[in-house]
Amino acid sequence: MNLLKYLLYLGCMAKNEQMEYEISTMALLKHFNIDVEYLGDEACCGVPAKNFDKSAWLISSARLLALASQKNGAILSLCTGCDLSFEETSHILRENDVLRENIQEALDIIGLEYDKNIKRVHIFDLIYDDIGIKRLSQAVERDISHLKTACYYGCHAIRTPDLHRLDDSEAPTKMEEVIEAIGGQTEDYPERLMCCMGPNLSFDPKPVLNNVGSIIDAIKNRGFNLLSVICPYCFKTFSLKPFPVLYLTSLIGYAVGLDPNSLGMRLNRSPIEKIIPELAELLIEEF
Amino acid sequence: MKCKGEFLMVLVLEQRDKVLVEETLRILGEQDPLACYQCNKCTSGCPIALVRQDFRPHLIVQQTRMGLKDVLIKEEAIWYCCQCLKCVARCPQKVAPYEVIFALRILAAEAGYSPKNITKLLQSFWNNGMVTTPMIIVTKDFAEVTRQTLGLPAPVVDTEGLRKALKTTKLPTIIENLKKRKKVSKKD
């Protein structure tokens, strides 16, 4: 039995501009009767501060982890970048006692205590480990065999190998297993471990667009008609190109029979109505 | 008698900033740039090197070893890294160009060099406790929606608490210094 409760932490991207991820996650977890509540503090995980001061990054992440342990739960992130930040922080602070004491001194000021046994979990862990392949395949209500899905993990979900990540860093298979369980088609392709270059979007967009363009071209040429992602940065970069992109949570939600509107698919600006007929009908009706 | 190549090498080594390796080591902790034997695994797997001719992680490590601090911190190259962590996973010597690059970014910021938009993200992090602020999103059927109209709870951000904890670090001074930010130059 899992006694920990899940405390949802959205991260800047998911909460401020990628609301589809949050809406579809909540709908999916409700469908599978998994209780989740909000962590109650949506301050940044600190990764942007990593460029300027390492301890500022560690304090920001450790603060959120300490907050979750104070509420006696595991921190559940949607963004793989936030999730990696929590994993890296807890790894560093577990190994380095001196650093942990320094960080604790900063947390003492705001009355928080860092527990080195704190648990972090990503929504993908929850789908794969808690819901599980068997329950997913039993819950399927809609036929999605016409969707040939390209699985895109995103860098922070799988690297680095010495940290506890969602899947293997060079040959991940879990997302493919999930897609097959819900009745979709998928296959291996060389570009699936590429980087979307999302972090450079604000600073140097031209090479980023070239990069996603070439990945999307390769995916199209291999006969895929959908891209499935689990990172808000990957979603943001790929949805700049006219090719259907869905969060894995939305895709599973669709396969288990949830209404596209309740999965937030209207917020998805990529051309998914080409492959999701229910959504196309909905849009025509309203028109 | 010295051959020409050796003579040039001596000249370059004379000019180098001898403390740069030590400075990076102070930030890095474990990874030692001196352990790099230039096998090129990082660059051959780097997604940025694939689209940018001017980004070569193994050369950044080499320049660090040579102590070319001025070149490294004033140019844009160290800011191109997207943190995909492939080089960390693949480096046989556990040098990890990614870690070296982040140490160099910290040194660049300490010297007042930082690209405009990355500095903006940091300022937003400090002022709002998050890097972006809640946005109005246009849906497929051209309706304007916000978290509120979608029925999602308003995000709670304890900016005061975060800042209080961060006041123990060098971050407030760095942010103050970056108000007089120096421009980072493009590589030629």
C-alpha cells in the first residue's frame, strides 16, 4: 500500500501557459481514483538561478521538498525539468552533509526542515507504476489504432543515468509500453532522444526552430501522425510547428473515453482536430 | 632547440589565467576539467553542436584548461547549452562539459556578463517567485481564457519566504550587479 499522499506541483510553464497539462492530469487521476492535492506553493524550482548561483538553486528546490515533507506527502511534478531539479537536489544533499547543513541553515530562517528521505514523483511514474499497464489496457474505451504515435521523452525525463530517472537514458521503452497498452501504434525512431532546445527559445530562437522543424520532418517521413510528450518545454517548442502534439495524459484520457473538452484539448493549438474527430465535431458545433 | 609549435604553446600558456581551473573547481566540486582527454564524445552527441557551428563543448573544456577566461565569459557560446545532459551521461572521464559550462556561467555573471533574456528570467524569478507570470491563452476556437475562467485555482506563491531563504546566498548581490549588465558578444 502506498501511504504517501501526492502533492501536485505545477511549475512555471504548466501553471502559467500550458493549462492543458494540468486539466488533463486532474481528469485522468480522477478517472483512476487517485487522490491528489495541490502543494500550496507554486514558487519556481530554482533552475533559472542555477546559471548564477548554485546554492540559490539548491535552496529553492530544497524549500519545496521540505514543504512537501512537512505536509507528509510526495511532491508530484508535471514538468520533467522541475522533477530533475528535485531529484538532483535530493541526490546532492543526500551525499554531501556539509552542503545539507548549509542549506538547512537557510531553511531554518523560514522554519522548514529538510528531510533527506523525501520522495519525488513525476506524473509519468504515477501512470506507469501506480496505474500500471494492466489497468490502463483494461480501461480503454475508444479505439485509437489509427494513431501512429511518436514517443518523445525529453532530455530531463531520462538523463542522467546515475540519478533515479523515469526510464533508461539510452534505450527508454516505458512510454511505448503505455501507448501499446491503450491500443495505439508506435515504433522506435532515431530522433526520439533528441533535445527540443526549448530553453533557448527566449534567447536565440532561430536554431531552435530549425531543430524542431527537422525533427518533425523526420517524424512525418516515418509515417507518424501524432507526437506524444511529457514535458511542457517539449510541448511548447513542438507546437510551434503545424503537427499534432498531445500530452501523454491527454492521449490516455482520450483513449479511456474522457470528453476532449474535459481534457483541455481546446487549449492545444497544434492541429489535433485532424486526428481527434470528437474535437472537430465540437468545434464545428460551436461555430 | 625548441621547435616552432612548442614555442607558440609556451607563449599561449604564459598569457593564460592560471587561476581559472581553480575557480571552476571551486564551483564544480567533483568534476575536474584537467581530466578531459578531448575524446569528442560530448560534441559528437550534442544537439546544439548539430545546429550551431560555433558551439563545441569539448573546446570549451579545453579553453578552460588553458585558462582563457576572458574569451569564455565575454562570448555568447557558454549560454547556448540547453542542459540536455547528454555530455554528462556520455563523458568517460566524468568531466561533464555541462557542469564546466555552468561553472563558467556563474563566473561570467560574477563578472557582470549575462545575456539580456536570461537575466530577465532571473529578475522575474526574484520579483515574482516564478519565471513567467499567468498568461491569457487563446484557444482553438479563438476564446481568450485564463486560469480563473477555466476554473483552475489561482497559484499561491510565497515570494517572501523564498526571498528570505535566498538572502543567505550571493544571489541578491548578483541581481544588483546585473542591473549594470555588460553585453555578451557574438562569436565570430
